Amino acid sequence: MDRADALRRLEGELGVLSRRLKCVHDAQARVVHPGLQPNAYLVLIWIGEHGPARPSAIVEEFALDKGAVSRLLTHLDDLGLITRVPDPSDRRATLISATGEAVTRMATATESVRRHRGDRLSDWPDDQLSAFVTALAHYNRTLGQPT
């Protein structure tokens, strides 16, 4: 396969991956809370992993406008999945954190997916899985660099 064919095939495979990930995120969001919007779930995961964060950090991380982040945070707050406290370094700013209940529910959702993924990939040799993870990480770093 030449490079042009490989790039076309990559585009197709990434489309399949994107659709599969959307289904997984939709299901995980429902485990965390039946009313949780999948895009808000992705923000909640990030908040849970990165600790207390200002809304501006979420805007930057997700390349969303302030209004969209504000609506997502309101949705998460309405569901009781985040807390907001004044930033001690600048009382005008707010820090957003995932609630303990949200962290617990996200861990449950994540563990279920990891078990399923582990079962589905059980026939992959360890070196093949490691090589795939390494290549995917390299791909993500490369595409994440500014142009």
C-alpha cells in the first residue's frame, strides 16, 4: 500500500474509532448519571483527572468558547457532579472540581469499559498491544503540535 492509500485507510479507520468511542462515552455518561450529556461527560473526566480547574483551563483544553463551557458546567452543576469554590489565589475566579460521587461513578464506568476492552483484546500479544499504544500516543502527540 502506498502512502496515499495508507492515509485514506487511516482516515477510514479513525472514523470507525471515533464512532466506537462515541458509543462508549455515551454509555459511560449514562452510568455516571442518566441525564448526563456525553460532551459534558468528557469535560467531567478531564476535571476529575486534573483536579480543581478554572473554567478558562477547560476552555483552553477543549478549544471551546466560554459560553459553551459555561453551559456544560451548568449542566454538570445541575446534576450535582461538580462543585464550584472561589480560587484562593484570585477570589474573583472559580475552581471547578468533580464531586466525590461523580469520581466514584466515573471509576465504575471506566472499570467496566477497561474489563470489556481487556476481554476483547485478550488475544493480542503484549508486545503488539504495547506497540499499538506507543504508535497511537505518537500519532496523538504529532497531531497535537501547533502547525
